[in-house]
Amino acid sequence: MSRIGKRPVQIPKDVTVAIDGTKVTVKGPKGTLSREFPDKVHIELKDGAVIVTPKDQSRQAKALHGLVRTLINNMVVGVHQGFTKELHIFGTGYRADMKGNALTLSLGYSHPLEFPLPEGVKATVDKQVVIKLESADKELLGHTAAKIKAIRPVEPYKGKGIRYGDEEVRRKAGKAGAKK
């Protein structure tokens, strides 16, 4: 059995969990998340905790055991506390701004880019170079941050581009020297 899958998911007091067969719905102060899971695992609510067990000893059921438990835990933590991700913009003249529900990014292209935020993701911009994303859905938050980062990935020579707050970029040296 999976070591992660064996641990029960503790439910905080202000969070409610509803299990309908293979569909799990979690409601809390930060929102509501719902997800359909494969029927290879059994999900039950017991003593204020969600317990996930594999239905049989097949390879797929064992693989899904820890995954389903982690996804349910992420749902509970997301609606209770929420998740945040920070992006930093490096480069002369590179900046971001919020206009309505869209990010306006000036990243060295001939025109500013509009990036509409998906439903459930909120963004704030500090000092025009720090973008803070917040969401209850960890998967959606990571996907949105990756899409924003892909607009102008960090290049290794000058370090210009968009990077995660905790990301370190390995810098390369330029040309070795002039011709003789």
C-alpha cells in the first residue's frame, strides 16, 4: 500500500466534504471544488477524515491510491487556506499591469500582451514586476502560472524573462573573446 495513501485527510471545522460514489465535492471559505475520481479506489468519510483505499490489488489501483489521496488533500487545503504562486519579471522595460480580469504584459514585443485570467484565479501586481496569483485550485493555479511564464521564458545569457519566485536561473557566459 502507498505510504501517502494510507494517511487520512483531516477535514477542518469550516470545510464540508460530500462524497457521491466517485465524485467528491469540497466546500469551504475560499470556494467550492468538485472532482470525479476513477472507480479503482474506494473513498469514504469517517470520523472527520477522508480515507482512500484501493478496491483491489491491481497495479493501477495501487498507483491511484496515493494520487487520489493527494488530490483530495489539495482540494481541502485549497478551499480552507488557498494556494499562491509568485512570478517575477526581469528585463529593462518589462512590466505587468492588471486591467479588469486580465494581465497586460509588456515584455519587449512590439505590442503589449493581454492575458485573460481563468475563472477562479486572482492576480495582483506589485511594483509592476511581481505578479501574485491566488486560487483554491492548485492544478489550475500551476497551469496558469506556467502559461504566463511561457509568454517570455527566462533566457540564460542576461536572465531576462518571467520566472517563478523561488526559481534560480543558471547563467551562461557570453562569447569567449574577439577574433585575433
